[in-house]
Amino acid sequence: MSEKNYDAVLKELEQLKKENDALRRNVFNEKKIIKVDFSNTFFSIILENASVGIVLFNEDGRISKVNPFLLNMLGYTEQELYDLKWEAITHPDDVASLSKEFDDLLNGKKSYLKFEKRCVSKAGQTKNTRIIISIIRDEKNPLHYYLGIIEDITPQKKLAKEERLFNILMDNIPDKIYFKDLNSKFVKVSRSKAIKSGFKNPEDMVGLSDFDIFGKEHSQQAFADEQLIIKTGEPKINIEEMEDWLDGRVTWASTTKLPLYDANGKIIGTFGITRDITERKEMDKALHESEERYRKLFQTSADGMFLMTDVIVECNDASCKILNYERENLLRHSLVEFCPEFQEEGRKSADSFEDYLALVKEGENQSFYWKFKTSDGRIIDTEVFLNLILSDGKKIIQAIFRYITERSRYEKVREALFEISEAAYNVNDMDSLYRQIHHTISKLMPAKNFYIAFYDEKENLLSFPYYVNEKDPPITSKKFGRGLTEYVLRTGEEILVNAEKDIELQRKGEIEMVDAPQTIWLGVPLKISGKTVGVIALQNYKDEKVYGEEELLILTFVSDQVVQAIERRKNAEEIKRYAEELKQLNATKDKFFSIIAHDLKNPFITILGFSDLLITDYDELTDEEILYYVQEMKSSADKSHSLLQNLLQWSRSQTGHIHYNPRKLNLREIACTNANLVQPAAQKKNIALDCSLNENIFVNADEDMLNTIFRNLLSLQI
């Protein structure tokens, strides 16, 4: 109900009130009191037909009269409401504020009340209402009735809430929303749409069309699309549009457009929502161009290229040409199927390649020499580079292999490896080995400035066993610092550093300027069992182009052999040192045994003494005494002589005075010969010697040493 209708009803009620007041004054003058007659025909007509709720309640708040509209709005019967007070149909949270308003009205502070409050229906539903309340007074009685006019504004409240939420959406959504009439002119737009179109306020776009904002191409296309929607009622969902602007800009948008209907289902225009996809389109374009470049490079490269998972999923023409296979014969096969069983270092191709793949999957790019086997059985040498790439969001291995036509370079590298390996065995000392390594590497690349460094982790010290430099004086050691050598030791990675790279590393704090600045520096780690223990480096102060990726690859490849050769030479020198120490120990031991052997001669003094007695006192000795002395002398002499002989024999063997001359010997003959020597002694002790050995047993041994062994064994038993 509009406010005008409120005012009209109020005026009618005020008119009735005036007539009633005049009647009361007349009655009062006549000293009579009468009640208001609500059966007045005019009042009854208003009450029954009003499109708003009308209620009368007396001074104690009890409802005394309601109209049908209010009964229908609250769901009560007339009698049910007459049994209630106004508080019963008022929301509990509004009762207190209304009581104060009634007090102000009753005390004359206000002539009527006008406010919004919530009513509660019989079913418990909350109704938002707009209420006007006035009072009907009596001359005698200060308050007789409250008159209330109640309008249900719940739909308006709901609509206002929805409109508020809609406006919040239109002001804050980053996507662009717009509504257009039948002529494709804007009737409402979101704030983001206005700002993108160059307007501060959305209202500024009302009445404009795309032709006022965009270039001709987009404007005509958008107009045609919208007119087709109006004609057919068919929406356009997620279409991609190119937007050319009047200022020359070009952007892209993903757009959804739909028909706009009125309450009767009639199309009155269109509405749509767009999302800026310019960045995505540019990325798609860049990605497409990149893929095209890669595809062109892939197909036109002179190097063979594979894309692999566990098998080859793609290959280029060069790979087919190098291996002499048709494309379909390479795809869906393992790379190892096109290799010989063994690689040059002696490992199986399958095992070696599996190790390389494992490292690549961990993120370490690999480069190595590799042998392939062509379809006609030829073994070819290649350089292989493996790295991990992303293709369609999946990780895949890219293998690039280069057929080595420059055999001389490969042969030089092989010869260098052989020379370094041989030097480890042939040179006399470490200095000679370092010089040979320097000489060998100089055959592969310029090596005027060359050094080898090792790191002592315990002492935190860098040692330079070999250092040749045209500007810096030789150094033997220094504390671990922030130079290029230390950088390679820290990272464990080979590196090629030119002046620009040098400055970059200094800026990042990776290194500090510690030596004379070089134009180009090349360094690779020396590793033992995966641990970086040293660095081999070359540098040049004049020509930046003297070293490149090829030299870096060669030096990296050679470095393994270098560190192995150095390690072997060090081990050989250690063995030599230990041998010298052992020789000294043995000399001392030999001297000791010589002393013992000398002391063992003392028993012979006794023997000589007994022999003197026998000579001088022979006539006075009995036969038994003489025999006893002789036997004791013989026994002592035999045992002492045997021990002395063994000690002397051992001493001679330790000092190298006994030569070992092995030959084929009959074991039975040796055993029986030595048994015959001790046969008399054995018989005296009733010991039987059995020499029944197989005649066909032969041994390869030194005859003197074997006789000594048998003599010792027999002597111990008799």
C-alpha cells in the first residue's frame, strides 16, 4: 500500500474522529456520556474493504476490533485475536521499543506513531510491517482506543534485500556483467565492466552501445550475436571473443550471453558475463609458438632425438637416418634394443643405461659417450645427452645423440685416458705423474695455466701439489676461502666462467676476487666414490673463446681417469713406503735370529768338554761311562745342530740369501731319503718309520726347503 493510501485512510479516520469529538462535546455539555458507535456505516465499509490491516485495541492493550485483511495476513480468526493483546502478535525483540512509543503517544508527546516492526502470525511466521497508530480520546476518559493501520511489507523487504545483494555483486565481482535492451544498449553494468570500458561510474554507460566503446569488428559481431539471441532465445555459452578497442588495444574475453525475459516471459533484451582471458591467450600463443619452434627444431636437427618414457614415444628423422631404421621400427621400443650388449667400459648396455636414467629422473642431466648398433649391424660411437622435460604436463626424458664424425677428437680423448692410466704405473713419483697429466691435457686443449688442488677437510686447507700459472707465483697451500676452486668443491659441479659469469658469482656472494682476473676459467671436480676431493682447472687471461662447452665436456670426461691415476700412484707410493719399513723390520728380526743362532753354539762347549775328558781320562773310564758320554754328546750335538741349521736357514731366507728354485719332485723319494737319515736314532727308541707313499705323487717345490721341512718333522717325533 502506498503512502497516499495511508494518508487517505488516515484523513477519513480523522474526519470520523472530529465528528465523534464534536458529538462528545455536545453530550458533555448536556452532561451525558456515550460510547463511540463503531457500527457507523461509513467506518464499517472502510474496515471491511481496506487493503491494509486495521486494528483497534483498548487502553489495556487488548484487541477489540480487526478487519478481514489483518485476519488473513496473520492467520487468526476474529475471536482468537479478541482474546489476545497487541504483544502477542508482536515479535519479542520489538515489544520493548513499542511500549516506549505507546507511552510517548499516551502522554501527548506524539500525536501519532509511524514505524516499521515485525509481527508474528499464528503459524509463527515473521511478517515485516509498516504501522501507523493514533488514539481516540474521550472527554471524560483520557484514553479510550488505539487505532492501528498495518501494511505487510515483507515482499518489499525481501526485494530490497535481494536488490542490496545484487548491487554488492555488481560492485565487487571481477567479471564483467551487463544488461542490454532490445537495441543492444546498456541498461545496467557492473562496476568492473564500467572501469574496463573507461568509465568511473556504471551509470555513465547506460544508453551506450558497444559501438561507443569498441572498434567496428567486435561491435558488429557482438551486435549480431545479441540480435540472434533476441530472435531465437538461444544463449551463447563460453564463446571466446576478440575485443578491438577504439584506442587500438586488443584484448580477449570468454563470454556467456543469454536472453533477458520480463515477468510475462517476453524477451526484453539480453544479459551477459565476460571474463578477461587476454593473459591466458597470450600464454597459449607463446606456448604454441614455442611448441612449433621445438617441433621444427626436433624434426630438422642433424642430431638424433628421442622422447622416451620406458620406451621411445617419438623420434625425429635424423635418429632414423643415423640408426638406419624406419620410424615405426623405433617407436614403442626400448633404446637399449638398438645397442650392443656391452659398452666400451665393459658393462652391459642395459645396466649402464638404467643407471643414467635413474640419475636423470632425480633431476641430474647426463652426458656420456655411447655405442649404438644400426639395423645393418654396424657399431657407431655417439655422444648422448639426457635431460628431463615436461610435455603436456607429464615428465618425459629427452635423449639427444650425436654421431661423432670427428674421430680424431674421440681418439685423442681415448689416447689421453690411456696415457694418464699408464702414467700411474710407469712414473716414479707424484710430481712426474702431475707433469704427465698436464702434458696429456695440453694435447686436448690449451693448458698454459693449469693446476690441481686437493681439499683437506680436517685441516680446512687447500693444497696445490701442481700449479703452473703465467701470472701468479706457485703456491703450495692456502686456507679454504671463496674462490672459484672452492666454489667447485662446494657444489661438486663443473663450471665454465667468463668475465660476465665471474661478476655474477661475485654479486651473488658465491665467490670473492682472490687472484688476478682471468678472461675464462674452466674447472671440474675430482671425485672419489661420489665425494668431491679436489679440482682440476685451466684458465686463460687473453682469449675468452679458448674454452667452451666442448672443452668442459672433455675435461669432465677425463677427470675421472685423472683422479683414478692420482689415487693409484698415491697407493703405489704408500705400498713402497710400507715395504721399506717392513724391510727395516725384517733386518732387525734377522739380526735377532742371528744372535739366537750364535747363542745356540754354547752347547758345543759342553760337547768339547766331554770330548776332552774322554781323551785325557780315557784309560780310567769304564766302557759304560765312555758310551754314556759319547751318546750324550751325540744327542746334544744332533739337536743343537738341527736347531742351529733351521735358524740359519730362516735367517738366510729372510735376507734373501736363499734362492727359491721350484721344480717337479717325487714326494715319496724326498720322504724316504730323510727317513733313512734318522733311521738309526729311531731304531734305538723303538720307533718304526713307514715310508709307504704313493709313487705317483709329485709336488712343485724347492728341494732344499722341502728336505728341511721333512727333517724338522722327523726330528720333532724322534
